[in-house]
Amino acid sequence: MSEELIPVLSRAEIEQKVKRLAEHICKDYDKEELVVLGILKGSFIFLADLVRKLTIPVQIDFIRLASYGSETSSSGQVQITKGLELDIGDRHVLVAEDIVDSGLTIAYLLDYLKQFHPKSIKVCTFIDKTGRREVQIPVDYAVHVIESGFLVGYGLDFDEKYRTLPAIYHLKK
Ligand code: 5GP
Ligand code: MG
């Protein structure tokens, strides 16, 4: 089966957009300390770029969620396969996700995190894919918004492929 990669965001565009987002976040949190919580694996490259551009004090943690579904969509049945390590009680938490699609993964995670009583929770996603949203969840920050399509690169994979590409592509099969 042949797969075609169509450029969506270049490396330079990503760099500029992530920088702008980091400035926005720093302004909003106004020197308050932040826990950036990355969802593995997809967010790790975006998170690494973002946190290095934040000028406020930041701590980093990761959570890994396994979601059952087909290769290109999630079912909303989520299992946590690696939990939190930091205590997020009374802390500002910024969830960093690679892409929000149906919203089911983030909805599950936000509900799960509430039991730890953070001071605040916001959601930051690299890509906000709006066309298939099934639950209304707050997307507080998005680097790039698209309506539809399956994207790869910059941390996003298809069957563990394309994750290390430095730019974002639309995968056409
Ligand atoms: P949701 O629960 O919002 O439907 O799914 C979010 C997860 O599905 C993402 O974190 C990602 O792992 C996967 N996903 C959804 N759309 C895409 C896409 O266009 N490309 C890739 N690589 N993964 C996607
Ligand atoms: Mg993901």
C-alpha cells in the first residue's frame, strides 16, 4: 500500500508558532509555576520545544494513555499505562497533547486528574482537529487548527512510523 506525505507545516513555521504560543502561555501564567504534563508518546517533541521557550518556572511530568480503537481513530476507552510521578495537588497543570481529535482522550484525562486537586488545569495541543469532535472539551491553546485529515511527523506517528520527521504532513493512503 503506498503512502503519500503532503506538507502541512514546515519546520520554520512550527518553530515560529511554538515560540508565539510560549509567549502567550508565559503572559497568561504571569510568573506562576507550572507543571507541564505531556501525554506519551505523541507529545514529546512538541513538549521539548515548548518548555525550552517558556521563561516561567516549569516542572515536567508524563503520563501514558493507551486508547483502544482503530489505527486512525480512538474509541474513548482509555487505560493509563504510566501514571503521574509529580504531586500536582494545588499546582497549575498544563496538559500537552499532540493532537485532539474526538476529544475523548482529553475528556478522560481531565476527569482523572481532578482527583488530585490541581489549582488549575488547561489543555495545550499542537494540533486541534475540529471536524470529528465528540465531546466538548476546553482546548485552551492550540498551535495549529485543522478540520480533518490524518497528520504525521513532529511526534505524531502512523503505526510508529514518521514520528521523527521534523515537519508536519498529511498522510494520504
Ligand atoms: P481523541 O481521543 O481526541 O480522538 O484522540 C487523540 C489521539 O488520537 C491523539 O493523541 C493521537 O494519538 C490520535 N490521533 C488522532 N488524530 C490523529 C492524526 O491525525 N494523526 C496521528 N498521528 N494521530 C492521531
Ligand atoms: Mg496522543
